[in-house]
Amino acid sequence: MNIYQIKVTLRHINPLIWRRTQVVGDTRLGQLHHILQIVMGWTNSHMHGFRVGRDNYGALDPDFPDDVKDERNVRLDTVAKQGSTLIYDYDFGDGWEHELKIEKVVDPDPAARYPVCLAGQRACPPEDCGGPPGYADLLDILDDPEHEEYEDMAEWAGEDFDAEAFDLDEVNRLLRHLR
């Protein structure tokens, strides 16, 4: 089975927040969702979906009937090839859009375990921070200890929040425990 190398970039954020990961081509989109949650650092607390061309995939919900196809039935290698771009939406309220660029499709490395994260840059924004504009505001506030909201936002984001941090080893540790 071929390995898909994907560059995941969180859109509408500057400087970029990105990850490079490899997954097996027969990974179903529902499984890819869980992989993306780990590599990006989200907490799987919100609805999500994939956009591939004109098709929408996600977790089916009887309260939201629409044109969404069941992500559990769709393999990555049936909707993407080298050079393809997919969009992964997470938290429809905050509007986090991730561009998934299939950089290359390669033979598996017999010594490797998949999925694996190869690289990345910068921390994932905190959940529920208001999407890209809210995150930009949060960073501005945290960058100014004199700001009137600094203490509240620093407490809310957590003392250990570092927008520049990315722990590749921790991401891969979590991926190894993914079922």
C-alpha cells in the first residue's frame, strides 16, 4: 500500500502553522480526521468535515441532514493523488481551515510505522479562541504584558502556552497510541 505524504497548513494564519505527515493510502477520511487532530494539536471537541472538489465528507449526523458523504466509507487514495489538495474544516464556529496538499505518494519504508509526523512548525491555537482573527488578537494581547486583558488571556491560554512550540516527539508518541 502506498504512503501519502501530506503537508497540512492552517489557513489564514501568519506566520504559518503547518505539519508534514505520512499516512497509508487506504486510510479512511474518518481515521484521517483523528490523525489530523493529533498532528495539529486539537482536542476533537468540535464538528469537522473534508472538502474534496465539490464533494463534502464528514461524520453523519441525523440532526444535520445535507449532502455530506460518510467519511468512514471513503479512503484517501480514492479521492486524492499526488498533487491533490483537500480542505479539512474543524470547528465550524471558529472556522479553522486546513489545506492538505498531497506532496508525494511513495512506497512504504519497511522500518517505519504509519501514521507518522515528519516535521511541523508552531503550536496549534487554543480551542475556542475565535478562529484566525481571535487567535491574532490573543497573540497581540499575550505579546503585551501591559494590555488590560493580558492577565485574563494568559490564564485562559495557560501558563505553558507557547505559540512557537512544536513537539514532534510528543506528536509521534500520540500517533503510536492511535488505534
